[in-house]
Amino acid sequence: MVLAQEGSGGSGASFVLTLVLMLGAMYLLIIRPQRKRIRAVVQAQAGLVAGSEVVLTSGIYGTAVNVDKETVLLEVAPGVLVKVARAAIGQVVTPEAAAAEPDVGTPPG
């Protein structure tokens, strides 16, 4: 004897629809913006030239002195050079952004 359950035909379709909507929302809210950020960082690293102001992923600011294929020589303070991997460059500081940041070393007034 086969028992038929009435009203359960739509539950599978609604589950699949809910799953598709959740995956779509995850793509729009998480994956897509992350890809955009990664693309921007890769472009900044590719366009890096000597003299560029950069911020490392660790938060250290510096000026690129020498740029190789895989490494960058940064001047983080006058006379202090640090050799870092090119992938450690988090962003290139544009002149507009540098002008908007307050100078930490100079007291106000």
C-alpha cells in the first residue's frame, strides 16, 4: 500500500528557489566586491614605479625606490630601506589621498 502525501509537492521547489536566492545574494554581497578589490590591488601592483607612495598590507607607509619583477625596495624613513615582496603592496597612495591625510610627525599649530 502506497501512502501519498498531499501538499508536499511544492516544498522541494521552494527549497531550491531559496537556495538559489541565498547563493545569488552571497555572490552579490561577498564574492563580487572581493573580486573588485583584488582586481584593484593587482592593477596597483602592476603599475608600481619608483617614486610611488605605497601602503603595505601591514599598514607601513613608504616610497618605492627600486621596483623589480617580484620585489620592491621601500624607503620607510630617511635612509631606512626595506626590501618587500611586491604582493605585500596593499595600495598605491595617490597625491590627492596623501594631501587629505594629516601629517602625523608635525604637531598642530
